[in-house]
Amino acid sequence: MNNPSITSDSRFGVESTPYSILLRMGKRELFLCRDHYKRLYRSNPIIECTAGVQPGHLQILLFRRWLLILSQTH
């Protein structure tokens, strides 16, 4: 069962924006927000995956604009 909610915390290490969404699906969390981070390297224009700020997090950058973070719940 999905429990959509809009969040204002910064536990993922990113700034909260009005466009951020946190979805919890069992033991997993999916956090979606606009990416405002200035990258010093050329990123893939479609999708790019990196390790997250905290252990166990996966960050996916979509179209150089949207940041999707997958993690376990606490």
C-alpha cells in the first residue's frame, strides 16, 4: 500500500522544495525532487545513477532535472 505525502525534512541531504514528494512502500522509500545541485562534470542527459549521501541510498538523476532517491525506511 502506498502512502503519498509531501515532506519538508532534509534527511536525504537535499534541500526541500515545493516539488518534493516522499512515497513509502513497505520497507522502502522513494523521494522525488527537483535537482538544484551544480555538477562540476558533464552528466548523462537521460539517466544517471550514483551512490547516495547516506549508506544504502541510490540517487537517480532523470533528464538532468529530477532527482530520485531510493532508500530503506528508518
